[in-house]
Amino acid sequence: MHLDKEILAGLIEGSPYPMYLVLGDELRLVLANAATLKAWGKDSSIIGKRLIEILPEFAGKPFGSLMRGVLTSGEAYHAVSVPISIELEGQLKTFYYNLSYQPVKAANNEIISVVCHATDVTQLVESADNISRLGLEAVENNERLATINEALAATNEELAATNEELTESARLLELSEVRFRNLILQAPFAICVIRANDLMVTEVNDRYLELVGKKRSSVDGKPIWDAVAEAAEVYAPVMERVIQSGQAFFATEAEVVLIRNGSPEQVFIDFVYEPVTDLSGIVSAIMVVGIDVSDKVRSRHAIEEMEERIRLAVEAAEIGTYDLNYKTGELVGSTRFDEMFGLGHGVTRETIIDHYHPDDVHLSVLAHEEAKNTGQIFYEARYLREGFPMKWLRFQAKVYFDAHGNRLRTLGTVMDITAYKALQQQKDDFISIASHELKTPLTTLKASLQLLVRMRENPNTVLFPKVIDQASRSMDKITELVDDLLNVSKINQGHVGLKKDWFNLGEMLEKCCIHVRESGSHDLILEGDTSLMIFADEHRIDQVVVNLVNNAVKYAPDSKVIFLEIEEQADRVKVSVRDNGPGIPADKLPHLFDRYFRADEMGTQVSGLGLGLFICADIIKRHGGEIGVESKPGEGSKFFFTLPIGETVKEI
């Protein structure tokens, strides 16, 4: 008998009559149903023991030899009304059973176990014994002829009882087949039994019909590949190999497109083609058992996709991740985590803390202590490594505890916030500088207005024009500062538009800085092709040049000459503003065009918000050009920008 292990177990456990499975020459019990345990007066602890250990009263009985004979010969053994003595509740009791020992074969036809089925016919036998006893009593009390008649009657009764037993056995066999069919129909997974010689479906349950999306009338009693034609191309050859070889075929998460309820649908299935063989070892049927795992597969794919998105987001944000085991002290970090600390893979928490700024070492300890109550870790610390700039690092993590509240592990992230901290510092500096820059002209303007109020009765005083001029200069300064702030706001919101047109670059450079020429503090010398026409926003380019010239005036007061240079380069033009001032330190050059950056960090030498060059860089970028600086301490500075000459470059 070849049956799937799970189906065989289901048949045994579902039988209302004693049924059990023994394995090997030791006759070791591997499976017994409730009826068997009840008949033997045992519990499930006997599973795995040898039969002689379970029922020592079987010693000297032929049952073990009969079972071994089935294992050896492969031929089933059947017997009726067999007396069996079993010890129940400390007493040895005799019962009568109809016995059936069936061999169970593995896929290679090797006999590995015996299924034992017993039908209790004790009542029938005892009834027959009672009748016999009554017959014997009649022999003692009646004449010989009556005794003979009674004996004949008793014999007839025995024959009738035997006939009833045979009828009952047939009924039980039919009932077993019905139960097997019901087992298939009621199974919580898809089952379809297919006859091997013509591939006709002989049994199919509703779960299988749901799986393939077909009606029973189109599957039951039909050739399988007529019923599920869409799967035939791939799986018909597979089923044929199973029939020919007798070897089962297993598939996990097989992707199949099935026509379900009239529409094609992609599904994922775990299934097996299990061959069922007859007594001669020939495959007589294929049992298909399957489970639709589409939801599980799609959920896993969704989780994998989400994990990939999170991974990409973490990588894009340059966030390091780590896992700290509190019990072992093991610290496992991501590649980015290792890169941040630069100490190699497998670094310990203690080693990392040793590189903290001395004033920040306690922050880690405090954060981990607070996490005992909050379950969360958050702190920022400065990280020092010899030969490298100081880093600001932000740690965020979640702490996991066991059932007793003890810390098990921490899963967290580390982010390099050095740039963020620098920006914060720039913002704080900007607020301080902006307050100072606005306060000075406002104070002057207020003082001027107070003087004007006092002089309103006598406006002809000599001081009156000077006060008006002072108030006007203060107002111009306030306007300049506010314009810078508004321009930055427009840049942030993407509202800086360009109004391009053709104009003469040389004429614009001559006119843009009249205020410097009129002040007499510096000479402006224009060099290069002053007749060059370009296509750009003249007002915005004027704004850039004025800013660069004003910076040269502010930062190089002793350089009495400022050079404006025009240089044509293929389809571009390069405009430079050069002075002979003190120059700019090399460490400040990369940051000159950053927002809020001031070369004069203390704000004591020159005025301004540190926004001018940032605005200039944005204007040039929107024109599709480039801006830069060349400078060495003691050799002056040269700020330059390039612009496309024609109309081919779109506004950025």
C-alpha cells in the first residue's frame, strides 16, 4: 500500500476502530489512534515503544511473528475472531478481534511498516459461547436426540453469526472507503486523485476546485489536462515522469497562470504529485496535493520591496545602522556605520566611546540608562579621530527587553550631522549679525528723524541737509539688507525668474558701479571686448557685478584699483572682478558661496549678512553659467563668472 504519510495518518486517526502502525523488525509503534489506546488501556506515551514493551502479555503469542511475516513477504494477513488477552486495570481480559495486517511500502517499494486494523467482535463471540453453553446444559437435561438437535441449532447459529461478521466486515470496508473519500473532500488543502492509465480525475475536493477556479462538472470525471489545459504545457510532462518513475514531484511557490472563473490569474502554489501504487508496485494513480500560497508570497515580496526601499533610503541619507547585544557586548554595524567611525569592522562600543570628545563621553551612558525606562535612545556627541576633522554624530535607537524587563539588544541608527551643526552655527551667527546690521542703520535713522522733528520749526539750518543725507544712507542700507533677505527667500521658494534679452555687456559694466567711481575711493578699469553682446537678464547680471565690486571695496580698501575683465571663450563669456587686496585664506575659499558665510567671521570689520555671494551663485547657476574665485593671501583676489553668449541654454 502506497499512501502519503499525512493521508495515512489521517486514515488511522480518523478510524473509529483500533488501528495502529508498527515499524521495522522491532515492531516499534509509530502511530496509534484513540480507539487503539482505549482498547489497550494506554495513553499516547507508548508511541515509539516496541510492541512487546507495551503489551508484555503478547509474549509467546503469534502476533509478532505474523507482523514480521507481513514485513518480510509483503503479503497482507487477515484473521477473524482471534482471542487476545490484554491487561486492563490490573486484570487480564480476553477479547476477540477480526485482524487485518497490511504492509506499507515506501516510494521505492521497500516494505517499511505494517498497518494493523482490529475490529472488536467480542460480543458476537461471547454470544456464540453463551449459546454453546446453553446447548451443553440442554445435553445434560434432555434426551440424546434433543441434545443433537440443540447442537445442530447451535451450529446454525454460529454459521449465521459468521455470516453476519462477514457482512459487517464488508460494511466496514465500504465505510472505510467512504471515510477516505470524505477525508479528501474535507481536507483543508487542495486534493485531486488522477487515474494513471487515462489521467481521468476520480476524486477532487472543493479546495482544489477553488485553487484552479473551475466548477466540479468541468473537472470531476474529466481528463485532468482538459480541465486545467492552461497548465498542461509545463506540468503534463512532469506528471508523466512521476507515473513512469514512481518518484514524487515537489514544487514550492511555483508560479502558474490559471484561468480562474474565466480570467487569467497569476498564482503561487506549493504542491506535490504523489504516486499511488497497487500491490504489484505499479503506479495506479497520482494524488495531487496543493496549497495556494499567493498571499504569503505577495506579502513577502511586499516586505522585501519595503525593506529594499528602506535600505535605499538609509543609504541615500548616508545613515549607519547597528545592532548592539547587551548580553554579549557584540556590536554589528552596517558598512556606512563602519565608515563613519573608521575603526574597521567589529569595533566595540567601548572603543567608539573612547574617541568621543571628553565633554560628551557621559552622554552615551546617560542615554542608555534613560532607555531602561523609555525604551528609546537619543543623543548627539562629538567624535574625534586623529588626523581627521571632528564629527558631530546623532544616535537614535530602540531598546528591546525580555519578559523580565532586562535589556536584550538595541537596534539603532547613526547620522553624521556635522554639516547640520555647521549650518545651525551659521544660522545663529546670521541672526546675531543680522540683528547688528539692522540695528545700526535703524538707530542712525531714528536719531536722524528725531533731529528732523526738532528742526521742523527751522529747516534752514546748515545741519538739516546733512541729517537728511544721513537718514537717506541709513534707509539705503536697510533696503539693501532687506533686498538680500527677500532674494534668499525667493531662491528658497524657487521664485527667482529671469528676464533675458540681448544687451551690451561692456556698457552694463561701465554703468553698474557709478557709485564707486563717484565716491573716489577706488578706480574701476574695464578690460577686454567692450562691444560683446550677450543674451541674459541684465538686471540680475548687474546685481552680481555690483556685489563683487562692493566686496572688493569692503575687503580690499587699500587696493585703489579694481579691474573688470571681459574674456570671450567660444560660446561663453568670462567676467572677472580682480583686486590687489590682502587675499583670502585657502581654508575659506570652498565656503565663500555658502549661505550666511562671512570671510570676516566676527563681523567686526565689514558689514553684511553673508548672503551676497550665495545670491550671486544662484543667479549665475540659473543662467547656466559657473562662478568661482582665485586668491592667495597677500596677492589679491579674482572673482569670476561665465555665461552662455547665445539663447541655446535654458533657464535652470
